[in-house]
Amino acid sequence: MRDFRFCVALRRADGTLDKPLHEEVITAEDGTSAIALAKAIDVDMLRLRANAIYLVDPHGYVAWSLRLADVSDVSA
């Protein structure tokens, strides 16, 4: 089993990510399992004033990410 970091942050227009506003450790057998667990986490992005979530693998690399704009039209 490996520990992955699930992070919620503000992604700026230039693509940079601010320091995470929320973090959780996800323990999973592999990246695929960790991503499935990350997708099941319920996060109130509006309350946190965040627009991005991402998963960092045990080596410090981003294994998966998602922006709020990728899943919904926030202007509607």
C-alpha cells in the first residue's frame, strides 16, 4: 500500500497552483485505485474557494488532476 496526497487548491489563470486549501492522505495499492478513491471524495469547492483538485503520488508527482471548469460551467 502507498500513500497519496489528495489536494484541493486554487489554480490561477497562468496555470500555477496556490498552496493546498485542503489535503487528505489516501492509502491505496496503486495509482488507479488512488484515483478512484479521490474521485469519491466529496469536497465543497465553492466554500473552499478552490477550482482544482489533484493527487500527488508517493514520489511527489501529480498522478491526476481536475479543474472545476472541466466538469461544469460555473458561470451558469
